[in-house]
Amino acid sequence: MAPQTSFNNLKVLEPLVPGSSEKGQITQEVVKHGGLGILTAAIFLAGEMAGSGVLALPAAMIGTGGWLGLALIFLFTANAGFSGTRLGLCWIMLEERYEEFRGEVRDPYPAIGEKAVGRWGRIVSMIAISLTLYGGGCVFIVLIAQLLGSLVASVGFSLSLCLWMVIVAVCLMPLTWMGTPKDFWPIAVGALATTCIACLLVVVTCILDGNQIQEKVFPAPTADGIFKAFGSIMFAYAGASTFPTIQADMADRSKFN
């Protein structure tokens, strides 16, 4: 049986790239062996998008009066889905046009920016990705340190938050030495599983304590609450920078969409 090619889905680009089908027939590439499958890529995407930011959404709804926060959630959900499909098509276009992107690529997002608008597109993309990941990483390190500190303090051992942050950073550092997502796919499975368990525990607690919860009166929406909710909801969906990296690690990248 002949191996399936990475460009068997290039017909979706015909309205965007004239002659893409003809070029795809000439420059066909064999599917990369050992890459991520559709299910594993989906787990990576779900684990990236459904993190601790999801657990912060209820608090973000308070300052918006409810309905406005719900509208923001739907807006950012649609925005993340649309951005993912556009990034996927952009990467397929790069593979079809440039042979150097058909193998292992470590920086797919900056590559898309460079081919789109030039060298400054790569620089802007790298700065934006670095700031996003740095800010998110600092939040997660502080959060993990606080949780570990409170957990260990319950057994009589206590350290300052600063020391816990250093310990957490040192423990997480070896994970950054791995090459691409396909090298640490079990972490994505664990991240998604823990997020699902946390959400399930919240739902079960609400059901068990439903009869004891008193009726709450939420405050009227304020400008400060709306801006805070906007930032929290945006943070919950700030995973688009990793989409091209996950797609570049797939065995058949044309199936990302």
C-alpha cells in the first residue's frame, strides 16, 4: 500500500492559492513518521486551552453582571476557533510553496509571520509569543508554588513563597529541554486529565451543596470589572501561539483543520 501523502487535502486551498493543486501533485511529500496523530493533537489543544484559566472564568463573570461575561466567553471561543483554522491553512500554504518547511520546523509561528509580511513579521511574532509565554509561565509558577506551600503547610512544614517558586522553577526546567510536543505528549494527557478532574469536582460540589447555597445577588457591572473579566477570559484562551507548533508535529499536517 502506498504511503499517504501530506498534501492530499490541498484542494481546500484552491480558492486561496491559484494552481495549488497542480503544484501539490508535483511536489508531494510523504507523511512524517512518528508524528502526532489527530487524537493526540486534539488532546494537546484541549490541554493548552482548558487550563487554570478555565477555573478563573466564574470569578471573571462577577464583575460583568453575568450576561456580558457570557458574551465575552462566546466571542473568545469563536475567535480562538477561527484563528486556529486560519493558522492551519497558513501552514499548509507554507508547506506547499516552500520545501524547507516540509520537515522538522522549530519555529512555525514566526515563519508564518516572516513569509506573510517580511522579516519584521518574524520579529514581532517572536516578541509577542515570548511575552505571552513569559507572562503565562510566571502566573503558573506562582500558582503552583502557592498550592504546594498550602499543601505542605498542612503537615507542619512551611517555606516562603519565594523559595517554593525557585523549587517549582527548578523542577519544571528539565521539561523545557525537550524538543517538540511529540517528545512529551504524556504531559498533555496529564494536563487535560487534571483539568477535567478539577472541573468535575467543582460541578459535583455545586450539586451536593446546591440545597445549602443561598441566593446570591451579583453587583452591577462596572468598567473595572469588565476590564478585569476581559483580561481573565483572554488569558483563558491565550493558546493560539502553540497551534502551529502542534500542527508542525503532526504526522499529517493537512488534518489540523
